[in-house]
Amino acid sequence: MKILLTSDPEIPVPPELYGGVQRLVDSLLLGLKSRGHTVGLVAHPDSTSPADRFFPWRGIDSQNIIDTLGNISVLRRAIQDFHPDIVHSFSRLLYLFPFLTSSLPKVMSYGRSPSSRTVYWGSKLGQKSLVFAACSNHIRSQGEVNGGNWQTVYNWIDVNKYTFQPTISADAPLVFLSRVDKIKGAHTAIEIAKRTGKKLLIAGNHDVTGKEALYWQSEIVPHLDKDGIEYIGAVDDQQKNDLLGKALAMVVPIEWDEPFGMVFAESLACGTPVISCPRGALPEIVRHGVDGFLIRSIEEGCLAVNRINEIQRSNCRQRSEECFSAEVTIRQYENLYLKMIK
């Protein structure tokens, strides 16, 4: 097959630092090429992913109307030059507007809540030539009410980059690994750690301006370097692997409906149980009492920490391999492509 992938224009593929979608696109491109497919890429001009054909976006602001019109033109030229069997968009559905009514098979992936208007008109114009792919059943349920053909394909990780740690030290810490925003629940993780007498390592970026900076200063900073609460800053992939692998559990008690959450799959790949909340896609990722615990209060969080040794770390690793590995999910996309072009 000849497959044309598109990524949001703001960040290169693969990203130098943060860029979850761009990492997925790079991984998908490499996986499809390893299966013998010819893969084109439309992405930020600085992208270095080894596509067979590369088409740089003209504009790098997906919210700017001038950039959007320019990028519609770029994608039109890419389709005309590359002649793909299928187009898979991780960018804006609007870029595909000139081709929505054509018979060219198209997949539109959503890693966040979809716009009801976009889905409605996309499904009306695209009909059977367009499939919406959701990163979780949670996102799929939001999209389906507005019409269209939907399929769930979970976000994925390269499990081989994460070292399974079957055992940990007796004094292993809890870890909070995420952006330190209120909706991620770092303040709750701190309270759980303090009540259970566990050390807590907090890793991730935080804002320096606005209301999230106030949250950082008022609800996080006063607890640091006391009672075993430590902030270690942002971490790279190797540091993340080491941090998660040596943790008793990853505690990220979210206060919003998480569309997916790559870090939860990464934690499981290290064999580290997850303690979070039953919101968004978390019940699809973490099986309560098997891969970790889904809590509704600080008290339940404390109970989960005290019961964490009931979780077999091998179950966590197996969960990541069977449900969230690149091999499994890229094969799902490949099967979807084949079904659509027949």
C-alpha cells in the first residue's frame, strides 16, 4: 500500500522534546515501512522521520486561517503527486476538505474530544470513504453521537523502550509523572504520600505564569523537600524509564476526563502499578485491582497504596504488551487500511 500520513504542523516528526502525537506518527511510519508499505508524510518542515516522500506544511499554525488555506493546498499537491491508496490524518480534518466527497479512503484520528460540527459535516461529506479513529472508547463515545463510522485504536508505546522491573526495593517511592497542573492531581498525590508515610517523587513541567503557576506556588512548592516530597523536574525517556521502573506505584489522581494518557501505558510497561481515578479513558487502561487501583478519594488512595503489593507487576507488563504496544495497534491500523481500500 501507499499510505500518506499527516501530522499537526506545529511540531516536527519526531519531536525534539514534547509532542505525543508526533511520536505516534513517527512510530506508525516506521512500523508501516517495516511491513513493506510505501509511506508519505505531510508535517512540519523540520521533520526528519524517514518517509519515502516528504511534503512540508506551508504554515505552522493550525489555528491561523492563512496557514490553513496554505496547508489545504499543500495536502492537495501531496495527494496529487504521491497518489496514495489511503490518507491517514493526525492533523485537521479541514485540510482534507477538497477530498472529503471523493472515493479516496481517509482515516481521521482523534486523540482528544472531537468537535461536534467537524464530525457532523465530515461524516456527511465523507460518507463511507471516511473512518474516524478514536484513541479510546471514551473519545469514540463522544464522537459517535454526531454520526460517522468510528473505530477505537488505542494510542501506543514502544514497549521495548521500557524495562520491566519485576521487583523493587523495600523503600521504593511513589512517583507522580505528568505535567504539574491541577487537573493532574499532584496535590492529591502529595496528600496520599504524606498520610501513608511514603516518599513521593514529582516529575514533569509546570507553568511559570497564569493560574497554573499560582497552583504550583500555593499547593505544591510549600510541600517540597519535606516529608519525603521531592520535585525532580522534567525527565527524558531514559530518566522516565528509570524513574517508573523503581517506583512502588505511579500516582496521578486526575481531576478531568483523560482522553488516553500515554504515561499510564508507560508505567504499566515498566511493571509499575497505576493509582488514578475512574475518569475518561482510565478504566480502559487500568483494570482495578489487577494493574492498579482507580480511586475516588484521598482515603481510597491511601488504601490503594497500602494494598499495592497485591498487584503483580507481571500483569502490568502483560497489559501494556497486549493492548498498548506499537506492534498490536499498528497492525490494527494496517488491517483497517486494507479493509477500506478493497
